[in-house]
Amino acid sequence: MSDTDTTRTSSSGLRTPIVAVLGHVDHGKTSLLDKIRGSAVIEGEAGAITQHIGATAVPLDTVSRVAGSLVDPDDFDLPGLLFIDTPGHHSFTTLRSRGGALADIAILVVDVTDGFQPQTIEAINILQDSSTPFVVAANKIDTVAGWNPREDSPVQQTYDAQSDRARSRLDERLYELIGELSDHGFSADLYWRVQDFQKNVGVVPVSAMTGEGVPDLLTVLMGLSQRYMKDAMEIDVAGPGAGTVLEVKDEKGFGATVDVVLYDGTVREDETIVVGGTQEPIVTDVRALLQPRPLAEIRAESRFDRVDEVGAAAGLKIAAPDLEEAMAGAPVRVVRDRDIDDVVGEVEAELAEVEVSTEEEG
Ligand code: GDP
């Protein structure tokens, strides 16, 4: 064992909550993620958001800037929000962590005019089964007849600025939606009326097109996480990393690589990792840890920046030998100062669980 291993002390800290987006096709999941990414970017300002592999990190400062008076950053000590870039049920159910959902919290997107649709119900069942807290984004409020959009405005400001008729049309739809949620066993209300988010689902009227309500949505997600998930976000920030494979990809110059969401600890270059595979767990050494190169710096030779270490929560690409048989949805573990066989056993046990749950779905 090396000196660095024996001198390393464990230090607890809070990680970023991981957010997933679910909902019926065409209800606006992708547009909403794009809008969040877009609203978090300030021209010329570096680091407002960080594009990870497969995920987007929105730091607390940015949430607070977008949310304006809705958020006082002093009320929060979680570092921000990490959105998984691939929306949808398949990614939600295949991405697991230690038996639970990889996502700590979810946005259920419902087209306010279209209302509940088959995949909305499917999503609600998935969220219920995995006990994932969620908020409902009542999307496309700008399509209400007579709506007068106010770009990127908090919802109550834009609501107050509408005509009586537009307001009552929106109210009607929102109440229908709240009724549908109730029919499916969820007591829900407009988010500003919700006192206890553990008992009631908050509904946030938004438009992924105009950005109205997006400040509110970020505020509610941040507030929910801070209030109810702080304990779960407490990790040994310097401990051996744990993550989930998003995708296995061939990458020029690197061969087979895995895109991973890291939800615990750290991973460093040259460390031994165990990755769940289609046949058996793969034991290999990290050759490179890769993150996307900022757009401005993209040069012909590589789209990636190499880093020495990555800490949770983050999305990253791991290049290592023998990853051809790695499996999407499978666990990744850093061995570090533990016994390799123990870690392999951990990965096997978790894989068995993943397989059982996939069979159940089919
Ligand atoms: P997904 O299948 O849930 O990811 O839905 P998309 O994000 O692809 O959106 C489906 C369609 O609805 C696209 O044509 C979007 O431009 C449109 N759309 C999404 N959100 C809004 C919104 O808030 N307002 C309006 N008017 N159109 C929207």
C-alpha cells in the first residue's frame, strides 16, 4: 500500500443531486432540457454551466442567477443540479445505483393541453415504484389561446400579466392536470401552494419554448433536494468512486470506452476499476478520464480533455482496456484500497439485481 493511501482521510461533503426528465413523447422533455441548458449559459461567462459527458451540471450560482429573487444562494449548501441529458423512461429504468434509481429526483413533463397520456401514466408508475420524488412541469403554457409570453420570466409574473381569459384558460387546464394526478394517487397542487413536498406533488407551469416558469422549476428542484435529500447527498467525497454506465462507445484513439455517471467518491487515472459486463465483471485499469472540451477550444485532434481525477456527481468518459463487453446500466466501482474480489462480488450482486428488474419490465 502506498503512502498516499494511508494518509488519505475520509472527508464528507455534499454532492450534486442527479435529475432525470420523464414524460410522454412530444410533451417537451428534450426542449425543456435544452432550455435549461440555454438559460444557464451567459455569453462570455465561463463556467456558468458545465457540459459533462451525458449530463449537464448547473451550479447553485447559476440556479440563483436564473431564478432571481426566487432563490437566495445562502439558503442552500448543495452545489447545484446535475441533469441527465437523455430523457425518457428507458434511461431512467436502466440507470440504477445500488438497487435504486440513479436519479435522485425527477421532472415529469406533461403538455398542459394534451394532459395525461399513456407514457405519462407509465412514468408516474415508474417514479412511484422507485420512490423517486418528482415535480410536474406543466409544459407549453405559451400555447394557451391569447397567451402573451414574457421570455424567461418567473411564472407568477407572467401569469399576472395575462388577460383574464388567458389566465382562466390556463387555470382550467392546470386543475384538470391536478385532477389527473389525484386520479393516479398523487395529491398535487400548484407548487407555491404546496407546504410539504413529501406529501404533495408540486406542479410548475412552464414553457420550454419561452422559458417562462423555468426559474421556478429550478427553484423547486433545488428546494426539494435541499430540504429532503440533503442526508442522501452526503458522501465521502474522497472515497473510492461508484457510478453507472450510460453507454459503451468506440472512440477513435481510445477503443471501447464507457460513459459513466459517477454518484459517489472519486475516480483517478491509472486506478483499477470493476465494470459490469455482459459475461462477467471486467477488472481493468483506467487509461484516461475524459470530459468534453469546451466548445471554444475544440481542435481537430480531440473532442475531449483529459483530467487526472473526477469527483461525484459528474458525467465522464472512461477509457480503459477490455471495455468491449461492458454493459449500459451496469455498475462501475473504483477498487482503490479494497480487496478486488470484494468489489467484484459487489458488482456481481448489483448486476443480478439489474437483470431481475429488466426481466420484470419485459
Ligand atoms: P419530447 O419528445 O418529450 O422530448 O418532446 P420535444 O422536446 O421533442 O418537443 C416536441 C415538440 O413540442 C417540438 O416540436 C417542440 O418544439 C414543441 N414544444 C416543446 N415544448 C414546447 C413549449 O413549451 N411550447 C411550445 N409552443 N412548443 C413546445
